[in-house]
Amino acid sequence: MRRGRKAEKEHQQRIDHRRKTTISLVEPHRLVIPGASVTAAPIVRFTDVHLDMASDAGMVNILRGITLEVAAGEIAAVVGPSGAGKSSLMMVAGGLERATAGRVEVAGRDLGPLDEDARARLRREHIGIVFQGFHLIPTMTALENVALPLEFGGRRDAFEVAEAALGRVGLAPRLAHYPAQLSGGEQQRVAVARALVGRPRLLLADEPTGNLDGATGKQVMDLLFELARAEGATLILVTHDMALAERCDRIVRIADGLVVDDRRTSGVALAAQ
């Protein structure tokens, strides 16, 4: 009997190993090799992208022909002066703003022909977003906020998965707390958990430490870098903090709606600063 149980256990281990191997082959964006260079196909591709928006003074050309690729698994910082178009670029990549001209591809999909419902599905399936202002629903607990995108996707295990996600960001004791009962750092951790709960291929973060003090901001970014690396997710980080940008694989500088510089860094995202 013992021998039979042992054989059964070994058989199950072989099945699990094959399943993991298969997942790695069919989902190469999940395969993370520490220290390896990023050579994967682009998860984001902008081709001559323009964005015009109305203002009191008339139409303003915010993005003026952005051409840019970000590879799967890459961590890229987008920097530049205020009003340069950094946040607008992120909004276009997330399908929250529609490009006026040019082509935007995310996770292999051309966003141009997609209606709002299709864009929402794409975000739910492939994109996680962390905003500077947290954007938590005040009448929902931390657990409910994190579970919400999974519920929209019809996941029956939404609350179990959300609880595990909050545990990963160190908030297991705070599941039933409302945003007003949490510190700024804790609220941003909830936002990080919500962004990552669906295992997105693309993670967008717009000044995620902007409302936090230095020490708390560093803790949040350490966590964000660590989880993005662990998930094999692409991270595009909009920031004014050049020390933070230097922790990324690459720095893209935007000015007047154009890419004016694009360089590799030492890529020390997990190192203490």
C-alpha cells in the first residue's frame, strides 16, 4: 500500500512538472530568468502615435508622433518635464485614451478598431494600472477592491485570489479595512494588489509614489519591482524621480510630446537605493 501511494505521488509530481513546462512554453511572457537580457517580442508598440485633446485655447497636440516599443518582461521608466505627455502616453497604452492618429498595439492587439467594451476586456485580461491617487472605492473593503476586477471577469474564486494577492503585499491583517482606515502606503499596496491580481502581461504605474513620503514610497516601489519581476510582467513606470528611473532596465525621456532620448540602464530594479 505504501509503495502504491509513493508511486502515485511520483506520478502526480511528473504530471505537475509537465504542466509547468507546458505553461512556460505557451506563455513565454511568464518565464523569468534572473539576469537574462530582454529579447522578447514587444508587448507595447507605438507607431507614429498622435494624441490631440481639446482645451480652452483650442486643440492641443499632446503626443506628436511617438514611435516606441517595450518588450515583454521589460521594466521601462518614462521621464520628462511636467506637461511633456508622459501620463498621456500611459493612458493611451492602457486604452483609456484613444490615439488621434498612428497605431497602438498592446499584447498583440491593435487598439484602433476596438470599441470601449473591447478595450475594457483587454484591460481586464492583460493590463494592470497603478495610479498616483490610489483610485480605491471608498465604500469597499481592501478585499472587495482587489476582488472587483476578477468579479467583472466572472471569476468564481475572486475573493480567494484577492485574499492571496493582499497577502503578497503584506496586508493579510487588513482585508476588512476600508480605504479611510488605511495609511497612504497601505492604500497604494491595495492598489498594487488590485493591479496584479489578474496576472496582467502589462503593468502601468503613473507616479505611484507621488502621494507618499520617501521611505514609504521606496517600500512600495521595492514591492512593485519585486512582484513585476516575479510575474514576468512588463512594467512601464511614469516618474519624475530619476533615482527611481535608474532602477529600471531602460529610461525613455519625453519632451513636447516626442521621444527625445531612449537608453538602457544597469537594470538594478531589485537593489536597495
